[in-house]
Amino acid sequence: MQEEGVIKFDLDFSNTTPVPLEMLRELNAWRRILWQLELIGQDPQRYGGYGFGNVSQRLAPFDAAPGQRAFVISGTQTGGRATLDASAYCSVTAYYPQRNRVVAEGPVRPSSESLTHAMIYALDAGIRVILHVHSADIWQHAETLHLPVTDPAVAYGTPAMALEVERLFRETAVRKKGIFSMGGHQDGIVAFGATAEEAGRRLVSHLAMAYTII
């Protein structure tokens, strides 16, 4: 099993003050819901005891060039916290998937999934929120739920995963569905949308559908 929480990209990080929590009110509310549903969290019996799941939100200006579409993302290994304050988020200010490089700043280092979030934001300027969770129920039934799935041979947090996401946007209906399964990342599910509510509803509705599968 892949080790959770390990940053695999080249990180250029500066320790700075956090963005105001007021900017993240809706995102933080949905992150708390996902934690209560155990889609984000930390469990000694799962994934080697590492925290799992992360959330992000794009920052204005929304018409910035793809590699400069800045976003705020929850910090590495914050999954175990029921609620997050501003100190648990950092800003990714630039990203270069082909070069495996992320530039970030804040009071905490960014999630190990930052490169995947970055690619999604680069591919569609209309996407404003991304929720990455771990759901065995959705993941195990991805085919039945007709979810796009990344190549099982591709590891999370790598340039190859970013390219896999690009492939899904090119070859599948993932842009319309707003949710996909990470085939090579155990239980990994990513949902996105124009708002945290839109992305969150997609996740919860697919979880409900997964519960109906016998």
C-alpha cells in the first residue's frame, strides 16, 4: 500500500501568515461534514494511521493563466482534526505539473495531493472547489456507479497522476459528472464543482448510491 501523506513533488514553500478564515467559510463547513462522515479523517486501523482527505478552493482572479490559478488547500496531515482554523490552510500560488513543482506559502505545508488539485484547476477555470476524500464504498463500486477511473498503475501525488487527470478530462465525461475515482490510490475519490455545496452534494449522492449496491 502507498504511504499516505508523503509529498512527492518538488515544493517551494514560504512560511507566511494564513489567508482569512472568512474566505473559506463554506469550504470549511463542508470539510467538517466530510470529517463527520469519515470521508476525511485519521484512523490507526486505516492507511497506516496517517491522516487522509483534503479540500481546496480557488482564489481570485479567476481568469488567471492555468499555472497561476492560485488556490487554498488544507495542509498535509490535517485529516485527523474535526475542525480546521486558518492555520491549517496554505496557498498554492503556482504549479508546474510537467516539472513536478509546486510553489506554496502559509503556516503549514500543502497536502500531498496538491499537484492533482492544481491540474484540475488548470483544466477548467469554472471549477472553484475540489474535495478529495477516501470512501471504500464509492471506490469499490466505481464501475457500477459509472465513474471515470484513473489508471490503477499510477500513484497519487505524482506528475503521472496529474496527466491521468488530464486524460480523464479529454477522454471521459468527468467534466460533466464532477467526480472520479483514483484507481491506484486506495479508496481515493475526488469531487469538484463551482461551489463547495455542489462538490459536496455530488460526493454525498454517490455515497448514497453506493449504499444501495448489494
